[in-house]
Amino acid sequence: MSADPTAPTTADRVVTAGMVVIGDEILSGRTKDRNIGFVADRLTEIGVDLKEVRIVPDEEDRIVEAVRALSARWDHVFTSGGIGPTHDDITADAVADAFGVGIDVDPRAEAILRARLAGRAEVNEARLRMARIPFGASLIEVENGMPGFKIGNVHVMAGVPAVLEAMMRAVCATLPHGRPMLSETIDAMLGEGLIATPLGAIQKAHPDTVIGSYPYERDGRYATNVVVRAREPDVLAAVAAEVRAMIDDVRARQPQR
């Protein structure tokens, strides 16, 4: 998904985000998280840096603590999980508590719920829990599920991946876009231990870039990919060239086999 050219931009600074993943099932391993990667990918595409992710249990005080901390630290916060109809779906209450506001069945969300269930299922007390929205929040509406909501700088979304992905698409269309981070991957074809020291020196000399080393094993050979990230194309090109020259130099000094 490419960035929406009609969305607002904040090209003068880096836009940041944090994420709170909520659910005992994630921490126990019963459910394997698919949402962090999707959120990170979508934010990267629009120039928002995901800086921190916390995974917390279905405990209100832990959710409140995480939401307050990340909301104060980053420009945007995204939560996933805990907005369904069961007793352990307490995210909406916790977020209301974090912002010090009340919560109740929201007429807008209730109307959506009734329209979705018309002729198919009863609107009972459990299902109405999904229509409880903190006072003052706006809705994140999608076609394939109940709405999430936004309050302050916190976007509260479903844990079901298909629904979260639809919510992220809706949210990203409205978020201020930062300057996208550009990247280039260089296969060093050498082990990390051989390039670690000179690579660290290049990183220190270029604090406006982010350089990562990612080892791999292929056909019995251990080596590493170096990823250079920068927001300016000329900076990226210059630092990538420096990394390549360093790798060539290290490779040339290795004993011939």
C-alpha cells in the first residue's frame, strides 16, 4: 500500500509510534502474533517510525500503564486485541481509565452492531460490549467488523488480523506522513565477526543513518546482510558505498582457500 498523497505530511520531523499488544493468549503462545509486523510495515510505508512495542496481559492496570507511558512518549499509539464481547475483553475500559473518561454503549457503534446483526443474531448484553466506547472518542470504521476507536493519540484496534489490517488502512489514510525511511541491503558474504568493528566505525561516523547487521546461514555458509537506512537518498548512497568499500577491503584481506 502506497502512502495516500492527500494525507497530511510532517516532512520537517520524524513521526513516531508505539504499539501495545494485548492478550494472555499472545503471552502464553496459544496465539502467534501477526499484527506487529503488519503495523510496522504500514507505518514504515508512510514514514512513521515504530519505536516501541509492549505485549501485556488482559489485566487492566497493565494496559493502563502501557497506554499512558507510550502515549506520552510517542506521537501515535496503536493497540491490538481485547475489544470483543467476552469478559476478558477489557481494552476499551482500560483506555478510558488511562484517559480519565467514562465509557458506555455508544449510539454510533450500537447502530453499526444492530445493522450487522439484523436478521442474523440477537443483540444481547455480551455483543453490546463491543459497542462500548470511551467518551469523546472517534470511531475507526471498517466493513468487516465492529469499529475500533481513537482517543487522544491512541488508536484502539481489533486483535483479529483481517480486521486490524482493515483498521490500519483506514487509519493510515488520515495520519500525518513523515519522511519515509529509505534502505539498501548489502550481502557482505562474510561473517559478522569480520566486519563488526569497521561497521561500528561507519555507524559512529554517520549518526544520521541506521546500520543493521543480520546474520544468515545458507548452504552451510554463515554470513550477514548489512542494511543501511537513511531518509536522504544521497546520504543513503554515500554510506552504502562506504559499507561496500569496507566489505571489499575486509574480503581482500582474508586468506585464500
